[in-house]
Amino acid sequence: MRFTYLPDEETIVMSTNVKTKKYDMLEQGNTGVALLIHDFAEGSAKDGDDVASNLTGEYSITLNGKCSVVRDVVLAEKYRAAHLKNNPEYPQFIAGEDIAILLVDVVMARICNINDEVIKWNVGDSSPSS
């Protein structure tokens, strides 16, 4: 699943079809989510992509947070535009009548390196802990 991180708002934007189980679960009030993110190095770098060329393949990060459906049409289109800009090769999963825009507010994270060393982080922590 593709995502977009908006550092100015400290939020993650995602999208899903309204006919998915994910959307049904959100509608039922199950807003707790876990996102697993890897920094895969092989085959991920695009020509001229500084971020992708710096990936090492050393880390997996589990983000835990609260997910909400953006119901305000104007806000949804703002986030949809940002998400499309970040993922231009995947418009079929971002734009369309049946595609909902989701926001994830991260509350904690676990960062695991290739040596299975884990660092835990919580919103409000001044420094991560192991």
C-alpha cells in the first residue's frame, strides 16, 4: 500500500476503496492501525531520487496510530492531490468516486535494525528508548 508523509502536518495520507474490509473496519470504529515500513534498498532507487538512493535495507519500522476517513470534501481533495503527487504511478488507487482518503496520526513506533535491535518511540518522548 502506498502512503504519503506530510511533515508539516505530521500525518500520513493513504487511500482505500470504500468496498474494502479496511474501510468497513474504519466505519465500525476500529481506528487503531499498525503500518510496517521497510527501507528496501534493492530496486527501489529511481534515477535522481536522493531519498531512494540513500536506502540501506537495514531497518523495518512499525508505526502504530489512529486512522480516520477524511469526510470534508475540500480537505480530502487537498490530501488526494498531495498523495497523487507523491505516487503519480498509482492513480487507480488514489483517484476515483469509490476511493476514500485516510489520515494516520502516529502515536508510537518501533524501529528494528538488521541486527534485531529495537528502539521504541512514543509521541511526546524527548528521546527514543531501547
